[in-house]
Amino acid sequence: MKIFIYAIGKLEQIAADKWAEEHQVEIGTSPEFFSRETVELAKGYNAISFQQMLPIHDEETYKILAENGTKFISTRSAGIDILNLDYIKKYHLKAVNVPVYSPRAIAEFALTLTMNLLRNIPELVHREEKGNYNFDGLIGNEIHEMTVGVVGTGHIGFAAAEIFHALGAKVIAYDKFPKPAEVIENVLTYKDSLESLVKEADIVTIHAPYLEENHHLFNAAIFNQMKDGALLINTARGPIVDTEALLAALKSGKLGGAGLDAVEDEENWMNVTFKSKDDYPKTLRELQEQDNVLVTPHMAFYTKAASRALITNSLDSLYDLETTGTSNVEISLD
């Protein structure tokens, strides 16, 4: 078996080399993202693994992949929205993802964004960049006095709920498929709708998958129903939040702040180094100009533990497809 790994980092390279030696599998690697321009790098390899936010939706890429002998695809992520399942099916490929790797990595990052906003760190940084070290007007809040609303209580969302609960916050949640009472114990209380959750929560943290039905789930109507001064945290997927509506709610003072590790159209600026802020895309520039917004480059997953788990789980699944013809994380194409 031969596997080509795209977008590999130094830590992942070490884990991949160890895995390859243990399984007697040949691997090739590149720091480049998987795309139409780089698909030829995998020629002769019967499986590929990649991790990126850049969508692969053009048919030609899948056609070339199949013609070059690749049979299996693994995205090193829980989300699969970057893939085109129709083309995967058309060219008789099989695909897998990594549904669970390190839920606490993302959950802890949601907490990190929250604590930064509660203590007004974005505004403090803006002041310090101008030489202003006066803390007047930067009085913060304490988490144990807050009600945290968790939207989506899968592996990541429930881990976030447990962390906020452990810090003394009241935790409420909304999920179309709530966990059984014996699982949630005293950690959280479910609300029967998103609307009822946002009306009560001081902090709303999003942990839902991106599906067509979730596009702009957080829009002007939802923001208008949120508590005055509430905080929004998004470590899930950018298109779940209507960015223009969010900016309007922030500028009007309706919302007290936003911590965004996922933003619409982030593929236009993620992993890009700009020469100056003048070169920022319009939306990113507007968000960064706000004193109560913290934007990060979709890095909530990025811990040592998660990186090791992502690469090894990805390779394990590809190995299963090759040796058994199936995998317990194979993506359904029906």
C-alpha cells in the first residue's frame, strides 16, 4: 500500500513515519494543500490523506485522482463539507474522515476565546498597540456568574459543557438529538429550541456541524433575540454564522463580543501572511477593527494530542479500506 499525505506538519511527519514503519506501508508527504494544482503529487499512490479548509469541489480533481490510481481519500477532520460526495461516488472512490480525535482540544479553545472576551483582552491589546496601558473601562466578568448556552452536544459540545460546568457556570444546551438523561447527569439542561436558549444565555458557544439546514443558523433574527451584551463563540464552521448580521449586531451594541475560530470565506485568508492590514479581505478587516472581537485561523483543533490522533486515525482508516474493504468511519455516499 502507498499513501500520500498532504499538508503535513513536523509533528505529524514524526507520527506518520512511525506509523508507516509499524505497518510496512510506503508514504509520501508534502506540506502543500490538496488541490487541482497538487493532485499529480499523489500519482501512483492508492490512498491520500489531507487536512485543510480549502474545498475540493471541482470534478477534474477527482477524475485525475482516479485516473492516477488513487482509490481511497481521508480528510483529517470531523467535517466533510470540503468534499464533493457526488464526484467521489462517480469516480468509484471511497472516503473516510476522523469523526472523533480530541474533543477537549476544541472545547478548551472555546473556553479560551470566552475567557479572553470576559476579560476584554481584545480591547486591551488594541490599546497596548497604541501605547495605552490604562485599564479604565476594562472591568470584566467571572465565568461562574454566567449562563452558557451550548449549541450542539456531540463529543465536542458535551466536552465544552463539562468544562464550563466545572468552572461554576450554569450550562444550558440545544440539540435536535439530545443525549439521554443518564449521560448528561447534572452537567446541563436542554432547551426545546435555539430561540429559547439564546434568550437566556450570556455566552453562546457553537458546536454544531455545518449542514445545508444550518447555513446562517445564526442570523439577524437570532441575534435580535439574544441577551443584550451576550457573547458568541464559534469554533465549528464559518457559514453557520451570517457574518454581516453578526457585524451589525456587534456595531449596534446588541452583542457584547465574538470569539471566532471559524468565519465565512476563511479560505481566502487562512494560512496567509499579509504585508499590512490594508491587504486584509473586507470582512476580516471589519472584524479585526472591533474592540470586542477575537479572530483566530481555525486552529482550535491544533494541539499535540489532536495532531497525533488525526494523522494516526486517518492512516488507520485508509489501511482498513485497503486490507478489509471497509472502515467504521467510511463516509456514506448514498
